[in-house]
Amino acid sequence: MVSMKVYIKGVGMTKFGVDRKSSHERICEVIGECLKSTDMNFDDIDVIFASNSESERNEERQKHQGPMLSTLFQREMPILNVPAGCAGGGVALWNSINYLRSSDCKNIMVIGYDNIVSLTSEIITDEILMGSERICEQTEGLNFPAQNALVAQQYMMKYGATSDDLALIALKNHENAFDNPKAMFYKKKVTLDMIKKSPVVASPLRLFDCSISVNGAAAAIISKDPGNIEIIGSGMCTTSLSPIERKDMTSMSSTIKAAKTAYEQAGIKPEDLDIAELHDAFTPLELLSYEDLGFAKKGHGAELIRDGTTKINGSLPVNTSGGLKAKGHPISPTGLAQIYEISKQMKNECGKRQINKPKYGLAQNVGGVGTMAAVHILKNLN
Amino acid sequence: MYYVKGVGMTKFGVHSKTSQELCYEAVMEALEDANMQLSDIDQIIISKGDSLHDGERQRLFQGVLSNILGCEDIPIFRVTAACSGGGSAFWDAVHSGKKNVLVLGVEKLSPCLTKYLTDEFMMAAERIYEQTEGLNFPAQNALVAQQYMIKYGATSDDLALIALKNHENAFDNPKAKFYKKKVTLDMIKKSPVVASPLRLFDCSISVDGAAAAIISKDKTDIKIAGSSLYAGRLSTFESPDMSTWEATVLAAKDAYNEAGVTHEDIDFVEVHDAFTPVELLSYEDLGFAKKGQGPKLIRDGTTKINGSLPVNTSGGLKAKGHPVSATGVSQIYEIVRQMRGRCDKRQLDRTRTGLAHNVGGAGSTVTVHILKNLGG
Amino acid sequence: MIVRWVCEKDNRKWIYPIKKCLYCGEPVKKQVGRKTKVIGLTKVNIPSPLHPITPYNIILLEDEFGNRMPKKTMKDYKIGDVYSIEKAKTDSAVIITKIKYDLGESLKESLNLLNSFDIEKQDKVLIKPCIIEPAYPYQTSNTSPKLLDEIIKMLKDMGVSDIIVGDQAMPGNDTTASAKKSGILDVCKKNDIPLVDLRKSQYIEKTEDGMKFSIAKEIMERKVINVPVMKTNSQLGVSGAMENMLRVVDENTQMEMFAVDIEKTLPKLIKALPKFVTIGDATIGMHAQGPTLLGEPAFMNMLFISKDPVALDSAFSEVGMLPTPEYIKEATGINEYDAYVKKLEIVGDELEAARYHLKVPDKTASAHPRIKLIDAKSNPLVFYTALKASSKLVGLPGHEINIAMGKFLTEEMVNGKKRIIAYGTDAINKLKELNITPIAEVPEDMGDIEKLTLLKSILENPDKKSVSVKDKMKSKLAGLGAKIKGAF
């Protein structure tokens, strides 16, 4: 059983948006931010795990990320790319933790970066479509919003949740992002009316139920050297690709299993959590995750948003960063941006979004429609 | 400390099977070889490139694998590192901390038109300096080969001898693309020029295939004594000496240190000969010859199957085939089979210590694994 | 020219532009090598989508600092040869540059290759970018703000102090709003340079070859640097140096030019204008359904520079492997276009080595898959409002309709087409002349909402043969309703 403790030494993140910087610039920016809050030098990093979708159609056309980073850093060192769709950041982090515990190295940097918004929206939709099952889903036009729409519909039919509940989740995340300088929707007001009246993308999901594709990068440094934030639980699990073939479409078994591993390692229960960053690629996913992560019983997830439990002033604030919905979803960096938010909250550096002394935080990063999930639990040692 | 339990591999060649079927075949063979069930596996690492043009258009292959193998409870994830995907996945598995890990490499390249395949490989080169100037994969290696030949006086004849050796070995390897296909020195020397000075028979062939290996913390007869990975520079023209691949040198040094051996202790090697000059360079970078002395090893027959340091008894990438991500794991397959005495006509006598060398791009990511035969 | 970024303290060299060394934090220095020789070469025989023409050679160059770089060339070199780029000899030379990470250096190096730059520090300069519609920089309808910034920086380094940026958006779009969204306004503000809306300029009349042009006075009074985005154009074929200068004349002249025949009048306009230098922005460039947002980014990463806009557009058309537009052929004034291309003076990267397959636009396509266009060189007001209407109807199911526009419609063009809508007075009159009854006649001054409602009703109903009075009333009411709502 793993016994070595893993600490987070530094985190970094670019502002998520549709700017035209190159990935090189973003990577240098986040590494600078990561190292700034530590006393480490770039030379102290032993291994790098990267996460990048390696798209063929964006202007970077790069299928061999490790050496690209080696050239950028002018240093030969172990670097490996661990792509996993939207769960890239979380899976790369989970893999790094395993590596750290099984080897002699001391410091590992995990970087996620993606440059997806440089194409027309049709091509972006197609790129993400390639994450669905080829024969059963891609051919039937089941693009990403459509998959989530079917899952949402099954949930609503089974447990009586409504589009209003989804709208409340979107509103909460937008309210949080309003005060997050790194978010796409920073200082951009979004009202409940705007959300409810937005055009239908794949019924019953509207435009404001879907997270926005942006460009960005995020990084974290994990280390065996003691620091202020410890990763006490880390789990990852993979299930079937298509949500349609699962027995229960309203539950993501990958999240449940990954969370179980993480809770067991951490030795805590869901009730002990003070903050959570969940994967709300689409608002129904956040609703489902409340239940899969044990915050609410099956079918009772909607209560948490209706009674304000998961709002920023509630007893378990969810997505104080704005979540994927309002912060932006640049695919691979997302998981690491969640770690960034929790770290910043634990260090009391969140300005207007600061919640009161969080001790235990959870980050859930999902790939596809629950195909993979990586769950991390952090503990504040401050 | 990890040990190899079982290995499995499909025949490399042009298949009409889908990647799902190839995976299944390789994994089943590995499980049988290891005498294990799928439920014993704690983690699966797969390496697969995803191309727009291979007809499969499947990004999240992990999910597909979960379906094929019926595993819903364990972590399955993917790593990519161009041609060194297999070796990188193996390296990651050896450092995963889990009890039983399945490593899988699979690739389906035959449906792609040649021009798209060339384009895919070109995307492993640097975008602004290399891709825009037409530096596709053969061209990158051609320039490196040329620099080597100018500096040390090697010739195209040396490259042809390497290709011949590998084809002779593959003739007896039932899993190789060129199994029972005779290739003569004349055919090699007269093949059309792809990117001067490299000819068609200097380049490995892109095929379909899958290979799997199961490693475990339980003791078996084959120990993974050394495992290292280094990412070097992306573009070949950046390093001061283009005829040395720094990443190989560093990875080999680390692996030798970890295994407590030197190059003299290695009995046989699986070298990454994506292009024949790479095998030549690797003789030196892995420490088997001094700088510039590589050609001697092929000229005097040292690296032939009956020589003192057999290289690529499987046929290498050249004659066995090169399904990008599966190659690294297929090298482990060959080493394990040799150590367990299952190579028939290609069987070597001395198989105590073997080395697998997997490269991505033009010396960009390099993995070196050293395996020790404890079976005696 | 080979550029490296060097940290002297750590003795490291980067091939990417970084500002500070990642290890010691000190600023890095740029190292530019100009004396290059060939140290390796290979002849490649296998084609790929980006490099379709084989065989081609790749030479490995090394400069005086030991830095290396590969280069594609069609010429045969030997190892040891010196590699140098000759300067342009004539005013009609076109400089093609593949940009290598440093846009500023590439720009400076390329301008140095002109036989003469013809702008001095006491001159008053107008930079004329392409600002046609509100679009983000990554959508490439408008000139890249980075390139604009580098050009301004270059001029200021030369000592030029009187610089303005001026353009006119497409009919129906606001120039300032377009400049804001595309990032160009920010660049102007950062450099303290005014953005002039040429729509509001004073105009000076000039006659050329029997045609009157009202040209913005800034063009006549200042030295002009034309900075178009190199794009395909679904009407004209190519939008480059010449098409970008269309918007320096007032809208009446533009309409008149289309009314006469844009393919004949655009070359005349170029002749009427004073000489200018063009820096063609192909840092991304656009292909497929250009030149507006319907097009796709081409990621060409090149610059096309010339003092001769006709030569520049020809070179771009050749590099992009596009069918040569008629107006470019007309502008050369030579009957044998192939001979003209062979004689083009190309400096910098070779034409053959720079070939880059661009997608040819489909002349009949609009934003909606069921709305087809039959365009006979209609003027911008008609053409682009039709495209805008089609994009507003995207997402609605429907049955094929054909929108006929322009006064050059022929019987051949409309033959066999069903459900034709005559859009614009030119089309309405021309179809009457040809004795063809369209399903509906839509004049260009019809209100937006009214137009959309009418189009929608025809699109959705497959059996509609003509528009009834009821339909017209419905759409009129919808239009009025929108106006009333807007007023509140």
C-alpha cells in the first residue's frame, strides 16, 4: 500500500479565453507562476508529465509533445504525454502521483495545455465528436452535447429534476466566475433569464448548459518535500465509452469507483469536505456528480442546488472558480485548473471568492461522458 | 521491482481486423502466457496514436478497451509518444506501483493513404522549422544519416547490410511482416530512393499490429532490471552533434546504472531501426561501439544472429514491421520469448541479459529497458 | 537568416522566442545569423498533403554561430555551397517569406529584400489593413493585430512619426466596432495612433480609363502601406492586395464599379491609385468560403510583400494552387497569363517550395446547406447581406432555394434551377428581361426581419410556387413588429 506523502508545492494557470497566443507562451507563463510561489528552480524538476490532446487540425500540428517541451525547456529529461480527452489534467496528475511514489525522484511537474479555439466551431465539434464511439454514436450524430442531453433526460425522467435545476447550477457557476480573474466570464454578468432563454443546443440542454471551449494552460508541481497542501487521496477508474450501454445511465460508475479509492486513501467521508471542484462540462453532469461523489443520495442531487448547499456561502461550495461552465473548458488543462482553485482557496488567495478556511477539498475530472474519472482529495496543512 | 509474467502479440502486417480485434488477440495471448485472468489485472496502460484518417476516428480508446475486455473497475489510460509509445507505456507501468499491470500497444495504419501517413509522421517533427520545409520522417533521418556518413565514412553499403541482416532474421519469425519472404542484397541496393541517401529498403514499413505484456510484482523468471525514459530535442538540427542522439546516451546510462550492468554484460538487443542509419547510430549511443566505429559491428558480423551480440533477432522494425505504438512492446515480446526458449529457428544460446531500445521521432523520446533472465 | 534566443549566463540556446531564461530568470538575447552555408542535403521523393509536388530538396543550413536550419528548395545545391538570398531587382518583385517564430525579424528581413522601400522618416504614412467585419483575431477575416503592431514598431524605429491606420468596413458593418473586436483598435491605442474610418473621409475624384473614382483623400496625400489578409473569395476567387484597395473609394463608387463589371474596373482602380507597397498578411490566411467568417483559417504562416499588387496577387494565387481569377488576368494587361507567371520575379522563398494547397471556394454555397447562391458579380451590399441572411437561417430545416443576384445573370446560370428568389434590383430587372418568373422578388432595401421572414416561409414550404399577398403582409408585419420592439 502506498505510504509516501505527496505535497503540492506550486500551481499556475493562464487566464482562460480565446486569445491567439501560442502554447509555448502559455506554458512558459504557467511554469513561471508555479515556480514563483516556491523556492525551487526549474532544474529541481525531475520528471514532467504533460497532457495535450494532440489535435491534427489546429495550427500546432504536433504529435510528439514530450520532445517539444524538451526543446522549449532546453533540457533532456523524462517527459511523457498522457492525453485523456477532458480528463487529461486529472489523469496526468494521478499518474504522476503513482510515479512519484514508485521511484526515487523528488519533484514532478504536471502541465496541461490545449489550443483548440483556432478552428471553426464545426471542426471543434468534430474533434470532440471523435471522443464518442465510432460505430454506434458518431455515425448517428451523437455529438458531445447530444450524449449529455440523453443522460440528462434519463435523469429527469427518473428523479423529477427539471431544466430549472440545471439553470440554477449554471447561474451559481457564473456568479462565482464573476470574481475569478482567470475565468472566461470574469466580470461578465449572466442572469437567470439569459440562461433560461438561451437557444437549445440538444434538447433539453440549452447554450448556457454547455461549457465553453477556450484555450489555456495549467500546471502543478508535486513533491516529496513537505509543503502546505497534501494530496491525501487519488483515484482513477475507466468504464465503457458510451453512456448508452451502461446499466444505469444516470450514474457514472467511473466517478463512484475513483471517489471510493480516493476517500479510502484519504480516510475521510464526503461530509468532511469543505470545498469541491466538479466537472460541469454540462450542467447535468454536476447534478449527477453530487450523487456519485456521495454528497447526496441517489435522486436527491437537485436538493443541494435548490437549498443553496453548493453555493459559495453554503455548507459545501461547489465550483467556486466558476467551474467548466463559466471559467472555460480548454480540455486538457481543466483538471489542473481545479487543483489550482482548491490550492488557492487553501492558501487564502481567492479575493472576493474566498471561502472560510477550507481543510479538505475534492477535485473531480471526467473524460467523455463518464468514460474516465480522476478524483483527488487535498488537505490543507496551514 | 517488477517481473514479466506473460507477453502476447498479433502478427504484424496488413490486417482487415479493427484495432479492437487486434487488441483482443494480443491481450488474450498475453493472459494465456501469464496463466492469469483479466480480473487479476489492476491497471492497464495503452499506447495508441489517434489519426484522423485511419477510418476509426476514435479518440478515447481507453473506453473502447474497457468495453472489449469487459473491465469496468480498473484505471485504464493512454500515453502517446509517437513511435516510442510502447516503450513509454512500459516505462510508466514499471513505475506505477500497482501489483499486476497490463501494457498494450496497438496501431492501425493500413487504411491510411500513404500521403496521409507521411503527413501523420511529419506531425512528430517541429512545426515551424521542419514541417513547413517538407522535412518528413524519412527526410529527417536522411539528413542525420548524411551527417554521420560525412563525419565517419560509413556508406550506403553498411546500411544495406543492416537491412539484409534484419530481413534474414524476420524470415523465420512467424509474427513478422516479412516472414518467409526472401529479400536479397540486390533488391535492397536497387530499391527506389525515398529521401536521398535512404532507399525504400532503408525505411521500416508501416503496418497494423498489437502487442501486450503483463508485468507483476510477483517474482517470475524474468526481471525488469533497468527502465529509463528521456525526452530529447524535437528537431534533429538543434543538437551540436547531429550524429549522436543524446537522449539514447542518457537513457542507456540510467538503465545500465539501475540494472548494475555495463554494455559488455548485454547478450542480445532489440534496437529501434525505424531507418537503418538509426540502428548504426544506436550501436554507438548504447555503448556497444566507440563513436564512429558502429559500421565495424555490422561489417564483421558481430550483430548478426550467430555473432557475439545479436541485434534484432525478431527482424527489427525494418522486417518485422512498425505499427508505431505497438513496436516498443513487441521488442519486450521478443526478448521474453528468447529468454524462455521459444524462438525455434531464431533461438539464441546466450539470453541472460537483454536490452530493448525504443525511439520516438528522430531521437526525440528514447526508452531503454534491460531485462535479466533468472531462469538460468 | 537563422534566429536563436540565447541565455549567455547559462549557455543555453532556444529555437523559440522566450523572454526570460527559465533557469536564471535573466532576459535572453537574440542571435541572428546571416552567413549560411549548406552542410547537408536530401532529395525527397514522397509527397504529403502539405508538400504535394515531388521531388523536392531539403538543404541543411549552418550559420556563422553554428546554428542550423533546414530549408526546402527546388534547386540543386552541393554540400559546401554558400546560401544567400538575392535582393529584388525590379519594382514588380514579390517577396515570399515563411515566418519562423519571430514575426518582427521576418518582416524586417523581407522588407530589406525589396529593391527600395520608398518610405522615409519625414513621410506621412497611412497603414491600410483589412477591417471588414467584427470578428475575433483567430477567425482571420481581419488583419492580424500582431502584424499591425510589428509594422508600426518598424516604422517608429525608422523615425516615422506621422502614422495613421485607416479602413472602411464592408457595407452594413461599423468600422470601429470591427476594429475593436479584431484587436486592431487596441493596437492603435497602445501605439498612440489614430484609427480613421475612411467612410467618413473627404473624397477626391480621379478619372482613369473613362471611369470616375472617388478616392479617400488620405490615400492621395500619404504614403500607403496596404496590409490585406490573403484569402480566397467565393465571388472573385482571391481577396488580396487589389481587393483590399476596393474599400478606399466611397460606397457609391464601389456600387458603380460592380455595376459596370468589377473584374474590369478593379484593375482600373489600381491604375488610378498612387504607388503603394503591400505587406500581404498570410500569417494565418483564409481559404474555403472566404473572405468573411464563413471561411476557414489556412495556417499558411507566410508573408507576401511587393510594390506591385498585381504581381503579389498572382504569386499568392499560384502558391495557393488556386484557379487564377479573371480580374488578375485582366490586370496583368497581357494575353498570355502563363508567360506572365513564368516571368514573375520571386525573391526569398521559392514559389515552388512555398506551394500550399488551399481549398477552392464553392461559388454556390452559403451558410445554410439548402440555400444556394446564383451570383453574377453582384455588389457587396447585395452579396454580403444575402450571406448574412443565410447564416441567420442556419439551423432551420428546409428545402432548396436559389438566390439569384447581380445584373450579369444569364439564362444558362438559372437554367434548370427551381425555386429562384430574385434578390436585389439588378437581379429583379435582369430576370424580367430574361422572361423568368422567380418565386419572390426581394429588393435590397427590404428590412432585415421582413426579409428573413419571407425567406423562411419559402425555405420551409417545399410546395410554394410563389409568394402570396398574405405572405408579404405577414413578413411586413414581422418587420414592423421588430421596429416597434426596438424602439422601446
